[in-house]
Amino acid sequence: MGVFQVELKRVVDDSYEIEIGFGLEEKLLTDLQNGLLGNRKKLALITDSNVKSLYGDKLREMLLAAGFQAELFVFEAGERQKTRETQARLEDEMLAAGCRRDCGVIAVGGGVVTDLAGFLAGTFARGVPFVNYATTLLSAADASVGGKTAVDTPLATNLIGLFNQPKKVYLDVNAWKTLPKRQISSGLAETIKHACIARPGFFAYLEEHMEALLACDPAACAYIAEENCRIKYQVVMQDERESGLREVLNLGHTVGRAIETVSGYGLLHGEAVSIGLAAQALLAERLGFLTAEERHRLLALLEKAGLPTAIPPKIDREALVQKLYTDKKVRDGRLRCVVQKGLGNVVEFSPGVFSTPVEEQTAREMIFSLP
């Protein structure tokens, strides 16, 4: 019997642009006409029921008028819909509409849309190219950039997915004006997280300009959009596949993701992350990496952004402790947490290691110490 060596070495360049601006619909159209997705004319626009009338219908009409074959595929808005079942339904609808390997995907919406559409694009016909047109602050700060795509399961969020980089990302700051205040606050949680891990000056900027951000001041919003991208990509360009450094982007997410699931998605992602940031701040103070004054500044900034820092009464705290074990950073059955170091840095526990094991008793004390 023989042994065959299959040589499949290759170099892949997944570089792409993130364009930040106000009203980028025409720019998207121009880029498509100039070959952003090659010569593909069949385009699947994936969006949710909230964004359809705000941007989906308009973009489809623009594309049709320009000679593209554009179809709109819509699912109900909300994290509860980011499932394998929704993905399968969209895939079946795309197949029925004649989409095959020669199509492209345009994700139009917030983080749920870009997560779901990016995962779908990575598996549909063994992979078709896609672009993200982000319409929320949360998506602009986190979900639409970085290449992480996924769907949720009953056990936890984002357990089924893949790394799939878009051809381009459009961050339309104009769209933030269409968001309810609660959604603006939710998006600011990821922005505050970036300030906690990357730059004290950015944290101070948020303290000084929070009112302007909540009012969607154009200059302030454009600034944080650019700063979010800069911070995230300083990390992602060094560690695309989360083998080490990229774990810092999970600050606050060990508890945040768990409480989001335990709440039955009654909490928005940013609201859950905010509580997670408050929880890890307790751990950071206990470990000596955060002073009491710094922790209170963080809590004050989260509350100024209209975000919760306490666990809602309806949440079963013991169930929350157990849900922590579904976190993707768990190794050999042990919880691990990213810990901030002051206001603008994270702890590197050893070279290239940015999370630390946490005993269950410590995690329980952290959870039960929150108001």
C-alpha cells in the first residue's frame, strides 16, 4: 500500500478596505461597478426586518437600476434569529432565486446581520464573496470588522462559525441617526471596551464627549468609528485567528456572553458586555491590576452611556456561573478571563498569553458581588 503526500501550501491575501463616511450607498454601487466582487452580477442582499425599509429596499433599487440582478432576503430582527435554522431558510431562498457560485452577498444591517450573512457566504456553494454595509454603532465597533462570523446555538452564542473576511466594509455613520437610544448605548459598550484595552486618551475622550455621542454628533461619531477600527485592527492584523493577542477583544465577554444567553436575549449584546466589563473590573481590582478609583471611573462611564452595570433581578446567578463554562476561552474545563490593566491596557500574563485561569469559586464571588 502507498502513502500520498498532498501538497496544498498557499499564500492568501485577505486584505480589504474599511470605508467610514456619511451616506455610502453610491460608493458601494460604484465599487461594485468597478469590480469589487469581480464580474458578478447576481447579488443577494441579506438584511433584517428593521433595516429592510431603511436601507435594504433602497440599495436593491439602486442595484437593479444599474443592471445588477439583486434579490433581497430578509429575516426577523433580533439575536434570537441568528440561528442555523435562519441560515438554512435563507440558503433555500437563495437557491430558489437562482443564486449559485457566481453570486455575491451584501450584508446590510447590524451585528446579527453581518455575523449571519458572513457565515452564510463562507459556506454557500463552498464560499462566495461578500461585503458588509454596517448600519449600527455596534456593528461598526465590532461585528462587521475582523472576519468572525457565526450563528448561535441553544447552549451559547457564536459556537458555530468560521473566520471569513469580507471584500470591503462600509461604516455608514449616517445610519446611526435611525437607531433607538438603547441601540446607541449598546454599541457604545464595545467602544468603551476598546478604550479599556488600548488607550487611556480614548477613555478620557469618551468621558468628555459621551453626551455628544448619545446625540449622534457627526464629528464625535466619525472619530469613534475611526478609533474603533484602528484599535481593533492593530490587534487583528497581528492575530487574525485568535491564537493569542486577539483574546484581548474578549474583555468583559466571558460574563457578557453568558448573561446574554441566560437572559434569553432580553439584554442587548452591548448591555450584557457592559455588565461583563463591570464583573471583570471586580476581578482586575482583586488581582491588583485596577485601582478602586479606576473601577469606579469605568462604572461611571458605562452608566453615563446609559448602560447597566448590575445583574437584572430575573437572572439566576447560579445558572450564570454554570453558563460561563460555554465560553470559547475555556481550556481543559477551566474558566479563563481577560483582565484589564488600568484604563487603557490589558494584562499579558506570560509572552503571548492574555487570559488567566479563574477558579469557579472566584468566578462565583465575582458574580455574586455585583449589585
